[in-house]
Amino acid sequence: MTRPALCKDHRLVIILLGALTAIGPLTIDTYLPAFTAIAADLDTDVATVGLSMSSYFVGIAAGQLIYGPLLDVMGRKGPLIFGLLLYTATSIGCALSATVETLIGLRLILALGACAGMVAARAVVRDLFPLDETARVFSLLMLVMGLAPIIAPTLGGLIVASLGWRYIFFLLAAVAALLLPGVWWILPSIAGHGRREALHPRRALRDYGAVLAEPGFTPRMLIGSFHIAGLFAYLTASPLVFMELYDMSGPRYGWTMGCNALALVVGSQVNARLLQRFSLPGLLWSSNLLQLIASSLFVLGFALMPVSLWMVLAFSASYLFCLGFLLPDITALIMEPFDRERAGGASALLGSVQMLAGAIAAALVSWGYDGTLGVMAVGMPLCALASTALLWRERRRQCAQGCEG
């Protein structure tokens, strides 16, 4: 299968794909500071407003499975443009919501629009760039995507304070509308295979089964899912730990989250540089081991002594720094075997399973919180241990196959 011709300016394509991927976290992080204001305006409580977050995660997980076959059959642009239009219209609907029930339902539909960019971006990288470049490109995407959790909470707080929570959704609609011309003019046309029978649910399920049967896909997907689970465990535990245990104020917590997100971005850019000198599997293994060592030291400290705030901050930053290596590298390996006709399905299945793993990790952290550092000292290290064990097993399998060959 020949690849489409590369566009003249790869940087514009990478920036566009990063912005499309960033829609997901931007949709979450900008409205988090507005929960109290939304609850007061819609005459409900914060816990009920939180259901709009749950409905969003359900939509993200399910929607990616819908877009996989669409992207493979119809090409990348059409479904992506539809997703952005759906996102724009639903964002305006969220801004005009009169009841919390309406907001919860519209957040579900909003997710169906948001996940189009997430699935398409991974598939387009696999379409356009040679295999030895994909991990570096995914690292560059993370540079753009990583800006969202750094600036979004502060931006959302400013909008709530000055204009009101509804303008957050007007802003999200404007962002999606601005991306539409970029998709139309900058993104290269990548045709699908056109076999519409692949859109039938039974055929789609068979195609997803074929993706799961691809050698190496399932173990690598599970490794990547534990990486995402560790990230969601951190995101869920951090407000409990920093704001309740260490009594951080809201602004200080926002700065802390921004600095830790910066560690993730820095890690991804160091990874992009090191990939020019070292092998992808070697870097993936080394960064997994480094994350496991940092996790082990934190667990040891938690067991033997009172843990100070700076120790928690150092652990969080080091964990996220390693994720800056792990997330792009494992994504590149997962997408490696798939050509243009199957990249959309592989990307969709990967994203859906990872989102499900993250949602489970977040729920377990919330359920297990006991007023101590336990959820952070157990949840994140367990994810690092699981991913390292699976990666070690996969390396042994590949070594055995190489020896047999």
C-alpha cells in the first residue's frame, strides 16, 4: 500500500493534528473551574454537575469505535469535518442549556464530536509519516496537546469570573469552528477504501476482531492502557492530595497542575530528540523502568516516613516526565502494523480501550480515597508495575521469535 504524498509543510500538519487532539483535554479542563457556578445557575449541586463529566467519558469511549470504520471507509476528512461541525453545534447547545439534565445529555453528544479528532490524528500520522518518524511526530503532537492542561484551567477560571460559565462553551465552539478551515485546506486528502459493507455493525465487529488478532497489538494496547490509567489516577488523586491533605489554595493548585503538565511536555520533547540517536524499543523500556524506579522510591518513602509536599511534587513530575516518553512511543509501536485501510479502526480501538482504562482508574481512586496519600502511593505505582511487567513479557516474546527465526 503506497502512502499519500507528504504535504509541503509538515509543521502545519503536526500543529493541526495536535490541536485536534487537544480538543479532548480542552473540553474537560476549561469547564472544571465552572462546576460551582453551573450548579448555582442551574439550581442543582456540584455532584450532579459532575455527571456531565461522566457522560462525556462515556461518549469519548463509545464514539471512537464509531469513527474507526467511518475513517477507513470514507477517508479522513469527511468524518473529521462532521465531528467538528457536531462539536461546534453541541457546544453552543451546552452554552444555552436551561437544565442540568440537558447539559449532561449534550456533553455526551459533545464527546462524539470531540473524539473524531482524537481518532483521526493517530490514523493520519500513520498514513503520512514513515514508521521511523511516527514516535517523534507523536511526541511533537504532545507538545501542542500538552498546552491544553497548562492553560485551560486558568482560562476557564478567568471566563467564569468575568463573563460566566456559558462563555466557556462559546469559546469551545469557536475553537472547533476555527479548526474547520485548517482541516479543509491543510490536511492532505486521504481516501478510504470505499467498501461500505464495512460500516455494517457485524462487519465492523469482525474488523475490530482482526485488529485484536494482529500479532503484538493486544499486549501493546494493554501496556498503553496502563500508562493512561496511571495518568488518570494522578488527575483524580491530585485535587484530593494537594488541596485536602496539603491545603493548597485554588490558584496554587492550578499552578502546580500546570508545572506538572509541563513535565509531561518536556519529557515528550526530550524523547523526540533521543529518538534520533536511540531505538524506539530501547527508549520505551528505559523510560518504563525509570518510572517504575521513581514509583518504588515513592512507595518506600510512604511506608517508612512522613511524606512531605516536595516529595509528592517530585514524584508526580518524574512520573509525568516518563509518560512524555511512554505515550508517544507505545502509540507508534501499536500503530506500526496497520496500513491506510485499517489505521482508523486500530486508532479507534486503542483510544476506546485506553479511555475505558482511565475511567476505571479514576473511579477506583475516588472510591479508595481514605484521607491519606494511599491512593497516589498505590494507584500510580501499580500502573507502572503492570505496564513494565507486560512490556517485559512482550520483549521476551519478541526475543523468542527472533531466536526461532
